[in-house]
Amino acid sequence: MARRSFEERNIRVLMRFAKRSFAITLPIEVVRDLGWQEHQRIRIRRAGRRIVIEEDRGTL
């Protein structure tokens, strides 16, 4: 099977995680470019019809 193009790799599927949660996976290239690691604290917010995922720089 041929490798998928960059645009095709960025198409993700929304998965049911539990009764009240959903999950998506992030491309490893994006996570590495941002310098994020496992258990990284992130903030999720809505901006119109978009979802913004950003690093949480707050204190624990």
C-alpha cells in the first residue's frame, strides 16, 4: 500500500471514547513540531465552528 499524502494524513475520524466523550488522534508530525509530550496539559476552546487546541501554560 502506498503512503498517504500529507493532506490525507490530516483527515481524522471522531471516535466514541466513553458514554460522554469523544476522541481524535493528532498527527505525530504536529505533536513533535509543537514539542508536546505524553500527558501534556492542553486547553481546548471553541472559536465559532472550529476547535482550538493549545498548550496550557497555567500552573497546576
